[in-house]
Amino acid sequence: MVFDDVEVYEYVPRRYWRWRVGGPAPRTEFRRLAEAKTMAYFKPVLYAEAYLHLVNPWLVPAAFAAAVAAGPPGWALAALGLALLPAPPTGLGRPCRFTGAVIRSMWDRQLV
């Protein structure tokens, strides 16, 4: 939910990029979500959130790899995707950060 009259302040550590990449890592643990005893009407929301955090971030690298493997037309498409990566309307920044967080979590063995 989004409220117009609410302001939120969040303290950010000095090492912002490491904090930003590490932030979504705890949300990638599906085991705790599956074990949680929740009401039935929360399950669709929790499954959608699990999809957005576990499956969706891997679609961006998979699509990029498929475009690169397709040859010159795919290379142009991949170059366009890389050029649009910093643009806010594309929405590619968040899946890339989630993918980085998952890889970092696996590398650091943060997930149990």
C-alpha cells in the first residue's frame, strides 16, 4: 500500500552498494516462507512475492544470454538492453540487484 501523507526515513550505512546488494538476500529464503503458518488469504501474495524474489531476477540474465546467443540481431537487442539498464522506467535495476544478492548470498554461504 502506498500512502501520500507518510514520510519514511531510513539510515544507510557508509558502504551503500554492499548494503543495497545484501539487503534483499534474506527475502530469498523460501524455506522460511514455506514453513510459516499463515492465513489462507495471504498465500497468493506470498507466492507472488516468492516468484518475484526467486524466479523473476533470473529471467533477465537468461534473456540476455539468449539474445547474445542469437547472433547479430540478438547482439543489438542485448546492447539496447544494456543501454537502457540505468533508465528507471525499464525496471531492470531491481532484478539485477536481486540476482547479485542471491549470488552474493550463495558465495558467502549466508543461506542455510
